Amino acid sequence: MRKIGIIGAGPAGVFAAINIKNENNEVYLLDKNNNIGEKLKITGNGRCNVTNAKYYDEFMENIIRNRNFLYSSFSRFDNFSMIDFLNKQGVETIVEEDGKVFPKSSKSSEIILLFESLIREKRIKYLPNTTVENIEKSDCFVVKTARKNYKFDSLIIATGGLTYPKTGSTGDGYNFAQSFGHKISKAKASLMPLYLENRLDVKALSLTNKKLILRTKEKSYEIIGDIMLTPNFITGPAALKIQALAARDELESLSIDFLPDLTYEMLDTKLVSLFERNSKKNISNVLNILLNDQLSSIVIDRLKIKRDIKASIITREQRKRILELIKDFDFKIRQKENFNNAVITSGGVDLKEINPKTMESKLVNDLYFIGEVLDIDALTGGFNLQIAFTTAYAASLDIKEKI
Ligand SMILES: Cc1cc2nc3c(=O)[nH]c(=O)nc-3n(C[C@H](O)[C@H](O)[C@H](O)COP(=O)(O)OP(=O)(O)OC[C@H]3O[C@@H](n4cnc5c(N)ncnc54)[C@H](O)[C@@H]3O)c2cc1C
């Protein structure tokens, strides 16, 4: 009977295990944690945005790096196959805004309980608290842990990336891959806040529908969406998205247009008339008519004028400067890799050395890589978990065919 080893009991490793197991094989699932899916548990703020119901083209647009690699495996197990799998297993799903799919219970624990029951039902040999230290290959794979060595005919590495290392993802898979001669494209933190070079005098300030332009050494990125300003970083959906797009670049500055619906000319006309109509009022009160009061404080601070000077005193140059600050307020961005606070790792096992149909290594027979350990990543919305499930399924089909 063939013995299959899977290192990592995250969504990729568990999904591979339950799809591989049949009467012809023994499947071992090893994880350094006490429980399966420590990261899965915290996904979607504990609700688990398990996949996305967008149709093919739109789905693929959200896979921002190396989406071509997924075409073949996705054609055999896509987002709708995953929804179908969950529903058939008794997990009801709901589709929310932007196609995000969640279990109807809004609890990631429901998915984890399902996976645990399938592990038991299928008699997968789950080995918790088992940290793999290194792997060698002779006639079979020898997987070394502190307590014991295990021998496997096929081996899947599903050790994830580097984010939220407390959940067990500490990049061990990169070392295993390198020990077999695989190249690793440098791991970068993605879907992370943008850290400010200079502290901002603001409490947490949520803003909707702002235009962001992120300039990097390589290019500039532009999106409109919701953000949150805090003293040390800018976060919120639009900030995370633009950071993800630029995750592999050298960051320079972020510019925010606080009133993107108005052109420069429209805003200038508006400022002239506001200042005329409110000439006796303090500049801060006048700007509060246009902007949130915290936002007008930020603008006034940057302008280096007193809050209580009257609107009538504002010079033409100062008005032009106010206009520029509202339309193009720039922040210097700190280059920082904060894996503790990033959702996903961009980078990983170089895909040129992996068969996209099967996830098998092109360098070592019977060695597979699945999930976040691979150099493929997506935006938020359930796409990253789907990458884990799709790549796991591809490896499971190939391994079963070989038996
Ligand atoms: C806060 C947060 C929220 C997220 N929310 C979502 C969401 O809602 N939707 C979405 O699509 N994606 C989300 N993601 C991303 C998603 O969680 C990951 O893409 C996904 O978990 C990757 O699955 P994986 O199985 O490849 O790796 P992981 O989930 O990282 O699992 C890897 C496993 O390998 C084990 N391991 C590592 N090294 C060893 C070793 N040496 N020996 C033994 N075991 C080892 C680890 O303990 C871990 O259990 C979120 C991520 C974070 C951090």
C-alpha cells in the first residue's frame, strides 16, 4: 500500500488529504500545531470567506500574480466545485457583496469541524504537534521530526507562507523546497497596511470613496475605495488592495485625493465661493463644510497656518495650496515587511519548476507543492483559499492516478 505524507494541515493540506485517501493508500497528515487549520480559523474575521462566486474572467482578475499557472488545475476544480463540495457535505453557503462566499453559519469553525470529521471518517493518520525538521530522498522520502522519522512514497508540502507566524506558517516549506534544488522567489508581505514615514496627528479615521495613487520605484498604481487613516499606517480595503498590487515594488509615496468627484477647476470655484460666503469664519470651520473635521485639521497642519485665521485672510497662493492638499495629499511610505500583519505572502516556490496540471515538482518525482507555499497570490475575497483548494485537488488527482 502506498504511503502518502502531507506536511501542513492548513486548508491546502487537509483538502489534499481528504481527496487522496482511498482503499489503496495510507495518508499521513503532519502539522506542528495541536489543531488543524489554525489560520483557517481566523480567516474572514472568523467567518471564513471560503471562496468567491465570480465567474471565470472576473475571478481570475483577482489573482494578481501568476494566474496563468492556475488555468489547468482550475478547469478541473474551480470555485463552483468548492461551493458544491461544501453544500453536498452539509455546509450551507451564502454569497455576499463582491461575490464573497461564506458558510451560512458565519463560522469558520463549521468548515474546520467538517474537515475534522472527514479526517476521522476516512481514517487519515493525523499527527498533530509534529514539526518536520528536514526531508531527504533515497528510494522514498524520509521526513524527520524530533520524535521519529517517517517514510513516504509521495510527499506533499503544504506549509503555507510567512504571514501570521503564530498560526504555524513560518516559511519552512521554502527551506524544504531549496533542499531539493528548487528556486524561491523572494517572499513579500501582501495585503498589508501602508506604513507612514511620518506620524499623522489623527485618531482612527474611516473615509469612503477616496482616490489613491501609490508611487513606487517601478510604476504607479491608482484605485478608488475606502480607507482608514491611523497615526502610523493607512489601512482599509483600498489601501490593502493597492499595497498588494505593489507588494513586490520599492514603495515611495502615496497620494490621496480626498474629493475625487470634483476636478481641480470645480474645487477651486467651490473654495473661492466658500471663502467669500464665510469670510468672517475661521478657516478650520470653513474647511469643515467640505471635509471631515479631522481631515481639515490634517490639511491645515500641513499648510502650517493657524486654525483660527479668518477665511478672508487666506491668500490666493494659500488657497491654491489648500486645493493641492485636498486633491493630492502625499504621504511618504515606509518600506516594511510586516508578516505579522499581512494577510498573504507574495512569492514562494518558483512555478517554472512545478507542473501546473499536477503540482508535482519538475525536479523531484513524487514531490508536490500546494497552497500558499507556491508563488501565486490574490486579492481579498476568498481567492487565496480557492488557490489552496484548487492546487490541493490537482495534486490529489495525480497521486491517486499513480496508484
Ligand atoms: C488574518 C487572515 C485572514 C484571512 N482571511 C482569508 C479569507 O477570508 N479568505 C481567503 O481566501 N483567504 C484568507 N486568508 C488567506 C488564507 O488563510 C491562506 O491563503 C491559506 O490559509 C493558505 O493555506 P495553506 O494550507 O497553503 O497554508 P496555511 O493555512 O498557512 O497552513 C500551513 C500549515 O503548515 C503547518 N506547518 C508549517 N511548517 C511546518 C512544519 N515544518 N512541520 C509541520 N507543519 C508545518 C502550519 O502549522 C500550518 O498549519 C487570510 C489570511 C490571514 C492571515
